[in-house]
Amino acid sequence: MKAIQIAQTGGPEVLKYVDVPDPKPGPGQALIEVKAAGVNFMDIYNRSGLYRIQVPMILGGEGAGVVAQVGAGVTDVKVGDRVAWASGGSSYAEKMVNQADRLVPMPAGVSFELAAAAMLQGMTAHYLSHDTYPLKKGDTCIVHAGAGGVGQLLIQMAKMRGATVIATVSTETKAKLAKSLGADHVVLYTQQDFAEETKGITGGKGVEVVYDSVGATTFEKGLDVLKPRGYMVLYGQSSGPVQPVSPFTLQGKSLFLTRPGLGHYTATREDLVRRATDVFNWIAQGKLKLQIFGTYPLRNAAEAHRHLENRETTGKLLLTP
């Protein structure tokens, strides 16, 4: 079968379209024919060496496809099931093996492309808005990178929960997109100081929570605009990692700082299926709009990585075998 494999870490050029042996499912596992794979910053972090990995490696933690074979003891899925996943690795391939209990059934009204686009970013937006800091009516939140994959979904879920949303974006085009998804205020951080704009919007009171996927360039000012006992939810680092923070930095306003990850919020199958089902149902009902920016043949994975890494996208990127 064909797959995108890296033999060493580095730039997009290390992504190689190669022939590899077909995987075989072991006990508790399923073999899936991949129909669509999501492209995420996690893949870039693995490819670049930011995260320590073992090579050779087939990238990709997210996707959707059809169960082709199951191993011993599998009861969660059966051959022929349409399934999606947000973890497990090796999605940049024509076939992959995953733990069966990490696979989520897809409803009939959701395509492979939508499912692959929704799993990781949709469930991330879900746990951020429903659990890490459960938004409620009357809250005000900042959503950085509001036109990005998670940002778009997070804006919509925040509005579902009755919050006021301040979204930050880099261009006028992205500003229009964020506004169309329900953002109450949009700040062009390339032209405006988002901290000063936020203080003006809130009358100097600040916000209950900052959802920050950008990291280095936004973190300190984000702390500055939080209300006392506010939450800094740092869930990404597209501009680079945040420098170490002293607990005394938080003391002045009794702030909370957390660096959550999807794995801990989908650790049980119950949580995994609950979150994914909510997201799928909202998509099927038209309550959640999901934008696919580009779909690339598997062999063009390097092109997709360049576009995402250069922050040229407004929505999800997919690979199709």
C-alpha cells in the first residue's frame, strides 16, 4: 500500500510517498481502509522534531474510513462499519490499524470528509468550551486564531452556550469569516493591539477565559486581559512555545493556567463517543458549520503541510488516498 512516511525529522521535504507493507490487526484492533485523513499542527510538530518521535514513522492521527478486518476480541466495531478517529497514528496511508475502542461510528448524514475534518478539531472545541472552562451565558471569551480549524468551531460552540466572543484574526478576509460564524467582536491583531481592544470592548473588566492556540506572541497579553480568577487555556503554540511562567505571575489576579490535551478529555470510550456524537449531530442538524479549505491527494502531503505551517488556511485540510 501507499503511505506518507518520514525517515528523519525536518521540513515538508522529508515527507515521502512510499510503498509499505499492509498492516494487520492484532487483538482488540481493526484494519481500516482510509477514505480521508486530517492534517493538523500535531503532524507538523511530529514531522519537524518539536515532539520526540521514533522514525521511520507514518504521520497522521485523524481520519475516517471503512472497517476492513477486525482482530480477536473486537466488539465495538464490525467489518463494513463507517468509522472516524482522532488518535492512533498512521492515517497518512491507504490502510491503517487502530484500537477498535478508539473508533467512533459515523452517522449516515456525515461524509468521510466531514468526519475526518471534524474529529480532532471538533472534539477539541467541545472539551474547551464544555469542560476545561465551561462557558455559560454572560461570559466573555477570547478565541485566538478565530479563522483556524478549531477557532471556527470554538466560536460557534461558544455562541451555543450563550457567551460573548472576541475573536482575533490576521486578515480582513478571516475577520469576515469569524464574524459570519457568530463572533461578536473581531480584532485584527496585525493592525490592532488585541489587549487594548479587549479592554475597550469590556469596559476594562476583562474576560473570563482566553482560548489560546497561538502561544508565544499572545500569551502574556492574554494574561493581562483576564478578570480575577480568569482562565488562561493554552492549547497550542503555532507561534512557538511559551516561556516558563512563575506561579507568582498568576497570583496578582488568582488566575488559572492550564495546558489541556484532547487525550485526557477522551480517555474513556464513553467520553470519546459522547463528544464525537455531539459534534456529528450538530453538523448533521446544520447547527455547526465546518469549512474544508483544501483536499489534497495523499502524495501531495508536503504541499498541505506548507500551507498549514504558513498559516495560509481558513479551515480544515484533508488528504485522500
